[in-house]
Amino acid sequence: MWQGPLMKKMEEWCLFLGDKLHSLLMIKQE
């Protein structure tokens, strides 16, 4: 099934984007 790898990729992207958003928010608060 192709769904397995795709879900894993989406999860990686969510973590990556979430980390980036968190960094941006921390910068704004300073």
C-alpha cells in the first residue's frame, strides 16, 4: 500500500512545519 509511506511523510511535514511555526512565534515574542 502507498498509504503507509504517505502518512509517514505527512507526519514528518507536520512536525517540520510545527517546529518552524514555533520558532517564528518565539522570535516574535522577544
